[in-house]
Amino acid sequence: MNYIRGMERDKSYRQILKWGDKREAEVDHHMVALIKEKFGLTDADFSEKYLPGTEEVKLEKPSLLKPAQAEFLKSVSGGENVLTDDFHRAQYSCGKFYGELLDLRLNQVPDPPDAVVSPRSHDEVVKIVGFCNDERIAIIPVGGQSSVTGALRAPHGGIALDLTEHINRILKINSVNKTVTVQAGMYGPALEEELNRHGYTCGHFPQSFEYSTVGGWISARGAGQASTGYGKIEDMVVALTAVTPAGVIETRDFPRTAQGWDLFRLFAGAEGTLGVITGVTLHIFNHAPQNTTLAAFIFRSFEQAVETMRRMIQSEYGRPHLFRISDPEETDIAFRTSGFDGTFADRVLKRLGFKTGSRCLMFVTVEGEKDYAGFVMGKIKKSARAGKGMYIGAGPVRKWLAQRYSSAYLRDPLMDLGIMSDTLETAVTWENLLKVWRAAHEYVRRRPKAFMMIHISHVYENGANLYFTFLTPMEKGNERKDFLQFHSGLVDTIVEHGGSISHHHGVGRVLAPWMEGHLGRNSMELMKAVKRHLDPNNIMNPGGMLGLL
Amino acid sequence: MNYIRGMERDKSYRQILKWGDKREAEVDHHMVALIKEKFGLTDADFSEKYLPGTEEVKLEKPSLLKPAQAEFLKSVSGGENVLTDDFHRAQYSCGKFYGELLDLRLNQVPDPPDAVVSPRSHDEVVKIVGFCNDERIAIIPVGGQSSVTGALRAPHGGIALDLTEHINRILKINSVNKTVTVQAGMYGPALEEELNRHGYTCGHFPQSFEYSTVGGWISARGAGQASTGYGKIEDMVVALTAVTPAGVIETRDFPRTAQGWDLFRLFAGAEGTLGVITGVTLHIFNHAPQNTTLAAFIFRSFEQAVETMRRMIQSEYGRPHLFRISDPEETDIAFRTSGFDGTFADRVLKRLGFKTGSRCLMFVTVEGEKDYAGFVMGKIKKSARAGKGMYIGAGPVRKWLAQRYSSAYLRDPLMDLGIMSDTLETAVTWENLLKVWRAAHEYVRRRPKAFMMIHISHVYENGANLYFTFLTPMEKGNERKDFLQFHSGLVDTIVEHGGSISHHHGVGRVLAPWMEGHLGRNSMELMKAVKRHLDPNNIMNPGGMLGLL
């Protein structure tokens, strides 16, 4: 099921670093023009691909797995499911964190595992976890590898436990309880396709949808693009099964209980540090895309748009599913790269006071039964008007949805142009949202050639998610240090102004250094106590994950 | 703030055992007639109150608090906030579990604390918990004492830590984030009154509302009567502060994060075993009772009503707030005791096939903005018709709401008549719901003179709560053993057929023996590990709570 294994066109770093189907995407010409303008660059700067990573993968670290250990793993899962060659060890050691992509372009793989093992069943996972616990071999559970937090690095070596190859099927669609029981290594599209055939949808569509798995969604506590309506993945979990060094934890599918706390919640957000999630039961939803209502609105300022969004979500008339605001910077880019800038419609908007540099787009969908979706959208439109927003049709949302997973492809060609580009995100209360938004922009503006777009997505009664995308030319020859410094300063800025470390990307190894300061020492000690109990020998994704051990 | 302290009319067991405002309620004459008929009793059986508990409280166990310990506690919280007299030690040692009421009527208080301490602030709680941890003194956090699970017993003595006396104020109503920050010892009505003044409601109305506190709601993971719309209390928690022997855990008010698991969730359902919740931030809702739409429906059978309820909640057109079905037994009692039986309307219903012994009532409210509540109720009515239910007006729901907290008063006068009456409840998937319902009725029918009513309340996409109320004459002279045996058999029956131990009453000491068999050993060990970390000396509500230690 892994989208690349066995299909490698070559064994280069580039095969590993590129997003998704590995196609050679190009940056749209509007965007190139913008980059040249913003950063004072010329075509000469783009004459050849920067750090293309086209060399063949060669690891410095040999696999440290002992022959007897390799033999045992092969005896459990079959020889073809235990790989120790350089390319696969490199491939499974990284996700899509900008720092990892940069390393690969610099022909570096700092923390490869000793082997990649693809167990064929839950029972094989139990055997492997037991064996690795006895032998003190680290285990890094691997799903779709779209992590942007360094979650797959293996600083202690050990094995990358690939769940996608075999543990990837739907076990039961339960139409009485309206749930699906699915194995953790199943990719989003395969799950969704099968659910659609039965009239359901999973409701969870992160940007990484095509290259992420159910187990990964839960481990990282992801959020789909329509999470305002459907909830984050942890809201959809009904029950799960996890294999830990201390035994199998299997929770049950009751709708809600009052018998201690819900143990499944410890595994949502544990990022592989407590055990291996092998199966999960999720809520599912009715699949009726023909009922979805869509609307785009434009506002004269970010502040007005945010205030209106807050009023909408705090009104009690049902809620949107997709719910987003692009800030003025992101809105301007959208208008420029779509060719809208300078059209007649654009001139009309400007005359009405919706001006470049301050105007903001809001996108809304409402799903559900046809008349319900219509009713709620009617209320949304009324609220938008009351908030001085103008309805500009469903078209822009439809267009956005058509390319909803494609912007993940943009980063690689930008890097080919020598442009550093990364995303961060934070959950923040309404009270602090504008503060964080302003501070983040100010921070980026302090770097001579840098540009940031921010949007709001994933909206709650008491706050929302702010999502940051920045672009700036790499400091050539000092790419890594420069990036880490710039990135770290942005995280500091967000956290200091009241944002959380993460809303849906997770923490991993990249954001771990912020955990204790953010959560407090007592909370960290509590998390560590849970870790110690379930994984006393620290074999589960060790080496800095979540700041645990 | 405690509703009785200082106001005792006498110091009898009866003052402690009676529900709520301690009034002498009577059983309605319809109900008395029914009891006589069902159980073959006559007026002679009711000539005097059975086990009235009117004697003055006298404890066998002296307070074991050492003088120096008492002095320290007084130095922290003031002499008037440390009580060691028999009556108060007895009063604070029990909630409203039937077994406890029976003990009191038998002039028994098996597990009194050594003292009742009412700290005046969070800081005093910190000092007391630290001191008690050093001195190995047990602490039992006490709120409104409406527990029905033996959660307040002090088998290891120690102190009942009363939060209601002083730690009972709203700290902040945040209308930007739409949240309230409130101290844990605040009672429901005081909270709601203040919120209403600001245009909000807490949305949480358990039957114990008038005599329960915010901290108790969270500790027991309670559910309000309108939880289908507003969620259970754990869904409303945004953040909380808890004082544990391992230090203060303070979580933050982000709308949602992906930075490990949400630690506040460990305290929801911990029933005082991990620490003392002192403050909490909750979501609040718009207070607009004038918008609420109400409807009662009648169905020809329980099966039809349940199937229709499931279709309603699994439709995606908004959801009810209050959502209930009374099974045929409960429906019949409602019709008889309300005087509806035998009226012209009743005869019409019967002619239409809604017959005694099989017909069922469904109650629905929808809250929110006026047109939203109207829209959703329109969809509900359509679904009810499609499910062969008949709309019978809003009146029955209005009537039910007017006495929504009063049935808790019924148990005491029933016990005065020598009738054993208790309630149990379970969360169960749709798949298992009818199975549990049938098995529970069959179990009760095996007892010669016994009668059970069941309703569904608290409804979810994948299942619902079944709520059981049974009545049967006490076995005089063997009241306690007979009750425990009968009660335990009913729990067994529920759990064996797929029900959970509890949906919203909690586990306490009464249901603790079922925990390990139900959750599995590995899950219990995980819960115990959390307990050991936060409370290494086992001072927090020790002695069997939740099956922990």
C-alpha cells in the first residue's frame, strides 16, 4: 500500500524528499513573478535547481541490527518485510519537515533506523513489540510519513515499523452504530473510497489526506479541513487498540462513559511514544456532497472578518464545516496568482472599499441534509452581512476545494528556486488571536526579505487555529542554521503572545523543546509517568519526541 | 453555601439521609395505589414510617485526628472551618446511594471522616494537601454530596474537604471566548443564576442540579438532562486547576491542541482519587429559553421509538437538546400517575393502536436561535411521522420540565413506606441497546414483587444511555443484604449484555468491583500508574474508589 515502495524511479535523495506522487511540479508564473518582485530576484537566480538532491542515497551509519535480531524479525513477518538497505532506511527516517527536506537536499540522513519492518497483522506487532522491549530495540511507528515535526527520526536507531504495507484494511462498517473499525495503516483515500461506496464519509480531510494514515491522524491529533463541522480526529475516535511494551490496551466502543477517564485519549497525540496503534473505531458521516452549500465572502479588514467569524460560531444556529479566513497577505496572493487582480470585478471591489492590503476572504461550507445545509448557510449569509462582509458567490470555494491538497506540492519547486518555505500553526483563544497574528507578522517583517501569509481554519466557540506560511530566500551555504533560527524565533513569538505549540501538526522532535515551558513542569512529569508505565525501557519512538525522553 | 450546615432542625440521621431541602415529601396517591396493586400491599403496611432514622447521630468511631494535626488545619483555614463533631462527620461521610440511606435509617455510619475542613481558598487547599500528604492523612473532596456511588465514604478516616463553603465563586465570565471560570465548590443554581444575568446558561442540568457542584459534575463525569445538545460536562471543560500531592496541575484554555493528550481529561472522572479540582473554565451557551421548541411523541412500541430516535440522531440536520424515550413500563406509570389513563384522549390513542403495555413516550426539545430551533424541530417531527410516531403536543414536555428535579425527592417517602427504590444507568451502543433493555427487565421480573421502568436519555450517534429505576418491597430485617444482592445482579446483567458500568453516575466504591473485569487488566494498571504518580501515598479518596487502591 505504500505509495512508493518498489516503484522508485531512482534511489536518490530527491525520490525521498519530494511530496506525494513525486511529480516534478512547477511554481506557477504569477507566483514566480511575485517572488522576484518581493525578494528582488531575477531569472538568473533560478537558472538551475538549487540543491536538487539527485545523488544516490548512501548512509554513513551501518545498520546495527544484530543478525539474530534480524532473523527473529524475519521469522515473524517474513524476509520480504524486513528491509535493511540504505535507501529504505533513509526513506523511512523522515517525514516532510522543512529541516528534513533540507537535510536530504544536502545529502544528509542524520537518524536512520537500522531496519524497516512491515508486520502483517496485529499479532505480529504484539510479537515485535515484545521482542524489541526485551532486546531494547527502539520502535518508530510509521504511517504515511507526512509528519512535519521530525516524528520519524531514529536517533537511537532501531526499527521503523511500517503499518501501511499490510495493516491497512477496513474491518467493519457498522451502519447501526454509524462507525467504522479500521486498521491503523490504511491511507485516507482508500478508506474514503470504501466508505463512499457504503454511503458514508470519514469527514477527515487534512491537507496531507492522500499521504497520511488513520493511525497517523490519531497519533498526531490531526484536523481535517472541514473540522469545524466534523471535529478533529480525536473527536471522531470511539475506541482503539494499541500495542504497548506493557501489553495491549483495548478500549471499548461505548458512546460515552463515566468510569474513570477515557484511555483512548492518551494515544491521541502520543505520537508513537506509548505504543503502536493497530486498530481504531471512528464515527462516520453521511456522504452527500450534492447537499453541500458553499459561500465566499469578502471583508474590508481582518479584524472585521474575525469578529464576524466569532459571532457566527458563537451563534447557536448550526455550524459551518469548512470555515476559513485568509488574512490580507494571503488574500492578496490568492487574488494575484488567480489572475483576479486588475479585472473589472477587482476594480468594483476596490471602489466599494475592499482594498488590497486590507481585504480578506472568508470561505464557508455547510454539509448535512439538503435543507439543513441551506438553512444554516442562510444564517451565515445574514451574519456576514451584519458584519459588513459581502457575498461573492460559491465559485472561489469550489475552486479552492478542487485544489485542496495541491499546495503541499508547492514547497519542493520553491526550494528548487532557493526559497525557504514552511508552515506553522497554533490554537489560540479569540481574546489572543489578533495579538498573535500581529506579532507573527511583525516578527517576519523584521527579516529583510521575507513574506508571510496567515489564515484561520478550524474554528471553535472559544477560539481558532491560526496557520502561518512563510517564504524567504535561503541563506545559501548556511541554509539549515538560518532556517532553524528563523523558525525557532517564530515559534517563540507565537507562544509568547498566547498561542499554543500546535493545534494539529503535533509536537514531534521539532517543537519538543517548547513543551515544558508551555505546559509546566508538573504536567510534563505526569505525561512522563504515563510513558514510564507503558514503556519502561523507552523503546517507543525515543529520543526527544514530545519532550518525554 | 452548604445548604444545610448551621440550619439543622435536629441532629438526626434523617436530617442527613433526606434529599435536598429536607422537606417531608409524600408519595402521590396514584403511585400509592399502584404500589398497593403491584405488590399486594394494604394501607396497614403503611401505618407508620419504616426505619425513619429519627434518632440523634452518635458515632462509634472517635475522630483519630491528632491534636497537632487539628491545630495545623485550624491555623490554615480558621477554627470555624474545622469540624470534628459526630453530626458533621456523619453528614459529610455519605452521598445519596441507596445503601447509604439504608445505613442511616439503620443508625449506622460505617466510614466517617475524622474531621470536616472547609478551606477558604485554592492556596489553603495547596497547604492542606501538602500537609496531609506528609502526614498520610486521607482527603475526600466533597461537593454537593449527591453522589450515588459511595464516593464520600472515608474507610481510612482522614478529612472531608468541603469545597462548597468558601471556594464557590465565579472568577470570570469571558464573553469574548464565551467561557466562565468558576471555583469548583459552586452549586449549580448559583452559577446558573449569575450566568443568566449575563445572558448565558451553563447548559448542564443533571437531576441533582440544585444539590451538586461544578467540581462534582466534573469529578463524576455527569450529564445534564439536555446533554444530547450541550454535551456531557467533560465536553464543556476548557481548562482546569487541580491540587495533587505531586503538585498543582493547571491546564490552559486553548480551544484544542495537538501537544500530547489533554491532561484535564484525567481529572474528569477521577472522582477525587488524583487531587482536588479547585477551579475550572467551562464553555457557556446563550440563554434564550423563549426560543426552545418542545414536542412529545407517542409510539406503538419501544422498538419503533428506538429505531426512530437512532434515525433522528444519525440524520445530519441538527440535534435535540433534551431527548428521551420512556419505555412502556415508564410510559404507563406516567399516564397513570398523571390521571391520563381512562380519559377520552387515552381511549382515542388506544383505538389508534397506542396500547398500554407497549406504547412509549418520546420527549424532545431543541434550543438555540428561534428559527434554528423551529427548523430542527420541523425535521424531528417529520422523522417522527416517518417512524410512525404521533405528535401529541408540547404540553407533556413542559409538564416534565416543570418537575425536572423533583423525582429525586420520591425515594425517601418510598423508603418510609418500606419500598426499596434505586436507579442505575449505562451507556450502550445502538447494536446492544434492546438486548440490555430486555435482559434488565427479565432480571427484575424474576424477583416476585418488583417493578422496573427504563428510559433512554443522553443520545449519541453510536448509542445512548439507558436509565433504570426499580421498585420492590424491602425484605424487612434483611434490607441491606437483600438490596446489595439484587443491585449487584442487575449490574451484572447490564454489563454481561454489553452495557457500560456507568454513563454519568460514576463508579465510586459501589461499582468499583466491576472495573477490572470491564476495562481489562492493562487498562486498570494504566489508571493505577497515573494514580501512583500523582498520589504516591494514596491519600486522595482512598479505599476502593474506582477500583484503584
